[in-house]
Amino acid sequence: MIYYVSAFRLGTDILFGNNCELKTVLALTGISSLADVDSMKTSNSPDHKLSIPDFYIPGIEALRLPLKSVSKASS
């Protein structure tokens, strides 16, 4: 089983997920942007390297359909 953490902030939420060896998803409607990710990629800081998400979504609403499907299947 693969676990994911969806997040809005690179330096807290994504860092937490990566430190816990989870797959991470950055919702671009939050605090952090793709420009912030690009900045983290060029940084020499270990925390910045761990703050890079595995995936990006335009907003948290992008998770809505899969969650509905899981919810219906569980009912």
C-alpha cells in the first residue's frame, strides 16, 4: 500500500511527508507555488531537498473524484 500526504506548504507539509517516507502531493492553490519548488531544487539545503513534492495538482478539488469513488466502494 502507498500512502500520500496532500499539502499546501513545502517547508512544513511536504517536508513532513517526505521525512515520513510518504509520497507527497502539492496543491497549487495553497501557500507554495511551482516557482518555490524550482527554488528548492537549486538549493543546497538538505531540508529544501526534502521539501520537493512527488506530484503537483492544480488544487485540492482534484482529489475529489477519487475520494468519492473510494467512498462509494466502501459503502
